[in-house]
Amino acid sequence: MKKYDVYGLGNALVDMEFEVEDSFLELMRVDKGIMTLVDEEEQHRLMTHLDAFEGNKASGGSAANTLIAVAAMGGSSYYTCKVADDDLGQFYLNDLKDAGVDTNMNGTHPNGITGKCLVMITPDAERTMHSFLGISSELSVAELHKEHIANSEYCYMEGYLVTSPCAKEANIEARKIAEANGVKTAFTFSDPGIVEFFGDQLTETIGDGIDLLFCNEHEAMQYTKKDNVTDAIEVIKTFSKNFAITLGAEGAAVYDGTTLYDIAAHDVKAIDTNGAGDNFAGAFLYGITHGMNYQQAGDLASKTAAQVITDFGPRLKPEEYRKLVQS
């Protein structure tokens, strides 16, 4: 039996979430609905304007949200990341520890600045992100823990890492270590902006193929250069043995290598879509590592994502995850 259900690596970013109007995004010239990488000066400029809004703070990053969901549901997860020796870095690690996620960041932390992600939520529940990676952009092969990768059922790689050359190499090396040790590989495209501007780097990370891909319909069509999901699926089958594609209000499509399952959506009032895809992946990974078939895991993932978007923040409370599993 493996020690960890899922070993993951990704950007360690403290999410700072604010409710704003569309007019604010227009005034600040912020592209709505995607993640935009910015430098510290640009992020500080935006933060000075966000001071007027009430915000929430949580440890974040796409893969972190996913691994926290796995742990909260009763699974085991390990997160390779990089934070600095500052207040936000300590906050981040305390949050991971409280969530039951093991991490490489248990010793001396380097000097620098812990990354931050400004998450702006508009009245239509759409999330828009401005990310300053800080020291997270320096995540490298040196932070990988080969023994833990080998002792996991899945190795989960975050698409956002392809924006940094050394972090991209960490993704690739993690995939190679996993493959060499018979560990299944899972990868998320993360964001439409990543697919649009870093498609070649995603392809390089995928290599000769992966076991499981997570993406949404827009990312699927964008990456495969198809104008419909059906055609995109046929291309995805050529490089990913299995996949889960979220379809918004239409639910999701999951493929177990033989059968394509339609996963029903859940009609809820969306407040904040931040973290929905991350939690879908976390619940799905928990499901397939705890005896569920793809249909069952997809149903759990859909319910989890639906509940996440009914309140502010990228995650649920621990007891809410447990209730979902019990139900």
C-alpha cells in the first residue's frame, strides 16, 4: 500500500480574495475571467485600490486546493512547493499543516517573498486572478522528493508551473520519476490563459503521454485547436489514457479508458467560482484512490465543485468535505 494517495507540486500562493464590480476591472484594465501574471510593483498598485474592499485570505494555488480536498475527504497527500521566510510563508505552511497535507517545506525557509494571488470576484461569480509568484517561481527539481513520488498512487502536476522554466522542469522530472516507478501521472491545464500562451510548454510537460488529464471545455478546445468538445476528446485520447473535462452548467465528461461517462451538474446559486476546478480534481482523485469507479468519482467531484461555488473562498470547511463523502 502506498503512503500517499496523491503527491503534487505547484505554486504556493496566498489567495487574497475580494468582491468587486465589473467596472472596477475595467477601470484597472484587468482582463476578466483569467489568471494574469504580474510583477510585485503591478500587484502592489492593484492592492492599493483593493484596500477599500473587504477581503479573505487562504493558502492557495491550484494544486494546493486539490491536495487539501484529498486530505479533507480522508485521503493522504504530499505537496512540493516553495514559500519564503516571511509572515505569509508561515501562514501558508500553518494552513497546510492544519489541513493535514504533508510538505517539503519543514526546515529552513529561504529569503524572498511568498507569492500572492489577488482573486477578484464579480457579481456573476466569475473569478479573475492577478498572481505574483514571488519565490514560488524558483520551484525546481531540487525541491522534489523522489521517495515520496515513488510511494504515491498518483503524481499530480499543475499547469501553472509551465510559466517558470525551472518549475516546468520540476513538473517534467516529477513525471519521469513517477513513470519510472509505476506511479500514475495526472495533469491539470489550470487556466485558459495558460493554454493560450504556454501551449508548447504544456506539450513538453505531457511528453509521450499521461494517465489522467483535468481541464475544462474551453481549455480542451483551445489546446486541441478544435471548435467542439467531441472532436477535442478524440485528440485528448491520443495523449491521455483517461480524463475529466468539466462542462460548466452541463456537468462533466469523464473517460476511464473504455467508457465516456456523462456527469450531471447540480443546480446551485453561484457566488464564487474560484477553486471549483481544483476541488473537482481533488474529489475525483480521492474517489478513484478509494475504490470508486469513474462514474462515482465524477458524481462526487461534481457535487463538491457545486458546493464550493455557493460561498466565497477556494475551499470548503473540513466537515463539509466529510459530509460529501458520507453522502
